[in-house]
Amino acid sequence: MNVDVALDAPVYLLKGDDEVLLHEAARSLVHQLVGDGDRNLMVDELDAARYERDGDVQIGPLVDAAQTPPFLTDRRVVVGWHVGTFSTTDAVAPLVAYLADPLPTTALVLVWERSPKPGSRLGRIPAKLSDAIKQAGGVVVETAAATGRARDGWIDDQLSSAGLRLDATARNLLSATIGEDAGLLVGVLPTLVAVYGEGARLGADDIEPYLPREGGVKPFELTDAIDAGDLGLAVDRLHRLMAGGGWHPLQVMASLTNHYLRMLTLDGARVGDEKAAAALLGMKGSTYPAKKALTQARRLGSEVLADFARLLAAADVDLRGAKAWPPELVVEVLVARLASRTNQRVGGGSRPRAGARR
């Protein structure tokens, strides 16, 4: 997804309802701003974790980074992820003050998205910040899902990057299923690659079992709920995925295994950002799944990830007949344990919802 804007502005504000497209736009913009330069020297990225100071969340670290002169380069690119955390006039006051006289050697990229912490919400952009960006000669990029031919081209690019080849019937089925939800494609493609491998030629019958059906939910809604430590929501999403979405417990197991295998691969690896993480994982196209995996791996830590690997292995054996439980119960207990342990580690979960089996 190319972002066609001037590359000499002091500040860029990216916003949009679709997180996948938003991250793709940010990635593309940073790539263009760096150009032939050394990314390791030029780019400084800050996220929700770096905004924390003395138990509080402040925009100061982002402003400090923007005010830092470049070292061994002519320009710095400072990327502020999760800037939607600061949705009040007081919270953005230091940034507004900086934009009154921005450092000419800094290109500041602001990604208006919510914090990944459970319970976080995305507030509205304060009027004073919008005015300051405009007066500084900044650029506002509104991302939106492509439509018509542009949307078809985007889907084809994602399929190509994932190394998948679909026949016309499968391609049409995929397009009709995802509709206008670009994020759904990012959730489906890793599953198809995990099942069939890169370079596979697939027909409609091959991909149909892995697409959500009417009344179901998206596969990443389940893993997002687990990653948030929300036990009740995770069990609810599992039930809807299997009942409304028609997923078999073995498909759920494959999706969860792939989800945590990424984190285990990144755990302890020397990767500093989502681009390096995506390269290590062998991902092509969007780096957003790699960013999510890297963030969650760091939140959970090696000990918890090792426990999760043991839980996944035990559930896999149980699904193959080691325990006389219905397959649906095996994966439900697995999901409950993963979400509960995540809640213990990172907090922010909930109690089981009524009707959820223990």
C-alpha cells in the first residue's frame, strides 16, 4: 500500500478505522522516508510501552525523540505508534508545543491508534493537535479500505506476498467472504500458508473450510481475546468460531499452534522491530502480524511461552484420542487455560461468562 505524499513535511498524522491498512500505510511511509538511508540509524520507533514514566503514560518520550538531532545521517524518522492514547488537550500539549517549532531534521510520523493494553479505547484527535499539524505544514493521511479494482489489486498483492496461488473460483470466494474487511485477509492467509505451505495452488474446496461463515467470527478475534487475557471473551469467540464459523477443533488447534509458534520463534531472538521480526518469521507483505507476535512475546516472557508450548502439545495429544473428551471440550479447556494464564501475566482479563464450561 503506497502512500503518495510529499516526503519533506515535518510531521505526518495517519488515521483510519482498519488497523491493518493503517499499519501498512505507516510501514510504506517510513520506507519512503528512509529511502536509500540506513534504517537502523535513521528510524526511532516508540510504542505504548515507551510512553510509560513513573507508572503514568506521557507523550514526553515521543517529543524527546523528535527533538533529538540525527547522528551520522542527515535526517531522523521518529515513529509514534499508539498515539491515540493521548486524546486530551492536556495530554498532547508537549507535542503541540514542539510542532510550533519542529526540528527540521526530524520527520515525525504519528499513528493514531489505540494502545494494545486491554481496555484501551481510541479517543478523538484534539483540535489543538490538528491545528498544530496544519500550521506546521504537516500531512494528514486518511487510510481506507480499497474498493473496486484497487481492492482486487490489493488482495492479489497479499496473495502473492504470502506465496499462494488461487484459481479463479477460489479467488472469487475469498473476495466475497472478506468483503470490505481487509483485516480478515491477514487473519486467513497465515492459516492457509500453515496448512498448505508457500507456493501451493489452491481451489475453492481447499480454502473454504478455513474461511469464516455467516454468524461466525474471525480467527484473530479468538487469539486477540486470549492475548488480552479475557477468559470470558475468548471462550465466547471460540464457541462462535466453531458453531457459527463451522471450524473443526483441529482447525482451531492449528490456528493456535501457528499463533504461538511465531512468539516462540521470536522469544530471545535479536530483533528490534516488526520488520526484523517479519524477516525472521519468513513473512511477506504486511508486517502487522509480526508486530503483534513480537509485542505479545515480550509481554508473556520465556517461562510463560514454554508453559503454553506444553499446553498446546498436551491438547494436541488429547485431540488424537489420549483423553476421552469431546474435541470441542479439549480446545475449550485449552483456550481457557491460555487466556487465564495470560491474564495472570499481563492482567486485564475477565471472569468466565455465563454458560461457559469449566
